[in-house]
Amino acid sequence: MVAEHIAELLQLQEQYATPFLYEASVCGSIPIIRNLEEYYDNDLLKSICGIVNGSTNYILTKMIDEQMPYPKALERAQFLGFAETDPSLDVLGIDAVNKLTILLAHAYGVVTHPQRLLHIGIDRLNPFDSKHAEEKDFVIKLVAQAIKLTNGKIAAFVLPHYIDKSSQLYAVKDEFNGVVIQSSLADKQFLYGKGAGRYPTASAVLSDISALRYAYRYEYHKLNTHAEITDDFYLRIYCSFERITQIELKDFEWVEEFHSQEARQYLIGVIQFKKLIASNWVNKKTISIIVCPDGVIEEIDTRKVKKLSHLLAGSHFVEKTSETLSNLPKELSGI
Ligand SMILES: NC(=O)c1ccc[n+]([C@@H]2O[C@H](COP(=O)([O-])OP(=O)(O)OC[C@H]3O[C@@H](n4cnc5c(N)ncnc54)[C@H](OP(=O)(O)O)[C@@H]3O)[C@@H](O)[C@H]2O)c1
């Protein structure tokens, strides 16, 4: 309700001069909204990157740590009461994108609608993808990201991510939530806690009630910075599919790896976000899309120049050596 009606709720607060607090709506007991509202100045806040949905995190933990099949892990999450009333809200990434919408208003003063943000859930993940995670020592997490790019615009999306051990999110397991906040001066800070459950949720609600005693209200003071969402940036993604013909290779700037097995194939490549959302394959249920570690790339020009200089010098530019890269048609590994 908050995410879908945030613009209207802002207007109602203004009209009736009445505070409306909703700390529990994002990450349950973690005081993320008030921190973003009060502490992080917009210019200093580089990014927020969080596991904001406990149910999917529980399912992914079971799938990776215990090799539990997805349907069984979902059933267990429902049995334990971690899933939303309608579990499709969790597994399709809708709950996470709702939370991202609320975070965007408080982090960057961006008022948007969840339907305007790309969100892919965990329902399309394949055991093949978990196996890849295991081989690389990664875990898979459903991550909501908002990043302030150097041009001041905001990149925002919810996608499954491969997370390596250097990230604080690596250790966020089961139904727990965690958010990494990066600011220019403080660097990375990490908030971790219970995202649901009656007592943790009550703690956030109680804190709001207590704050109302001294007339606390969200000021939304970043709204006047007029920050905008952009789709002009690049992602390094892993894509797995039954056959490579299910995607459009020409949508990628370049492909770094391609592996083919009988049951499934995958590639790792760099794609412009704009092209990803406009592609005719992004929503295909048979394709897994997972963001690689440090997968957000602001601009690729310097890297293109680097590739070109390698090509002119007569050498092949291969960012990650892969025996099977040669399986790709030649034009795909060029710029
Ligand atoms: N329960 C927890 O432990 C907990 C903890 C932390 C955070 N949260 C978060 O808090 C939110 C609500 O959770 P809940 O357990 O209270 O869910 P819930 O029992 O399903 O209640 C959701 C309420 O919101 C209303 N609603 C939903 N979408 C709406 C829309 N677009 N317009 C108007 N009303 C709308 C529903 O109305 P109808 O009944 O008419 O559908 C319902 O009254 C969720 O995002 C959840 O993740 C819950």
C-alpha cells in the first residue's frame, strides 16, 4: 500500500499536516528509513544495496546451503510463516521492489511507482545456477539496489545477484535482512537484523509510536533535489538458458564467457540496462538472469578503448580466460 500510493500519501501528509510513519514496512526491525531520512545527506549517499525480503533469502539459503529444491524450500518458508500472504509477491520480487520504492523516496527523494522499476525474482533460478554459485564460491541473493551514478542520476532495480565473500551480504542467511549503505566519507556501513516476525516488527511499530509523542515526522527533504532514475548504465550479468538462441546476443556489448552443457548453457556478458529492459527475452521464464559481483558499470568507453588497443596489437582481448569462449561465433567477443 505504501509503495503503490507513496505520491498520494505524501500529499495527504502535507494536506492534513499529519505525520505518517512506516518504519516496519522495510526490513522490519532494521531502522533503515529513519537512518536514510535523518543521517545520510543525499550528496554523500552513494548506494544502498540490500536483502529486503526474508522469505526469498530463506529459500535461497536452503537452495544453496542444503541443495534443497526450490518448491520444497518455498513450502518450508510458508510453513514457518516467513512468506507474504501471497507468496508470489516474494518470489517474483514484487515485495522487494515495493521496498525499494519506499527506500528511494527516503534515500534520494525519488518518488516513483514499483511497476516502473525492473524486478526479477527467484522463481526462474535453476539448479544449474546454484551449482555455478557453488563452483565460484558465491551465494545467490535477491538484492534491491539504488546507486547514485557520477552524473547524479539513480540506477535502481531488484535482481538476483551472485554475491562473493567480500560482501557483507554474503553472510545474511535464512530469513534475515541486511542493507549495505555506501557513503562518500564513511564508506560502507552495514545494517543487519530481522525483517519480519511479530516481536521485531512490533519493535519498529513501537518506535514509530514513541516518535509520534514528540511529533516526529518524515521531512522528505531530499525531494527538492529532483533526482531522477536512469536506465543509462551497464550490468555484467550471468544468463543461463536451454539454448543460446533464446536470447539476442546482439543486445550485449560483449560476452566474456560462454559455456555449454547438454542440459543448459550460460554466458557472462556486459549489457546496457536500457537494452536489457527493452529486450524480448528479459521476461522469459526459461532464462535465469543474475548480476555478477560488482556488476554495475557506469560507462564502458575506457574498456572499449582497451579492447580496441588489444585488437590493433593483434592480440585477443579476453577478460576471463575460458576454454569454451571459442565456441562463440567470432563476432560476439568483439566490440
Ligand atoms: N507481518 C509482518 O511480520 C511484517 C513485518 C515486517 C514488514 N512487513 C511488511 O508490511 C507490509 C504489510 O504486511 P502485512 O503482514 O500487514 O500484510 P497483510 O496482512 O497482507 O496486509 C496488507 C494490507 O495492505 C492493504 N493493501 C495492500 N496493497 C494495497 C494497495 N495497493 N492499496 C490499498 N491497500 C493495499 C491490504 O488490503 P486488502 O486486505 O484489501 O487486500 C491489507 O489490508 C508488507 O510489505 C510486509 O512485508 C510485515
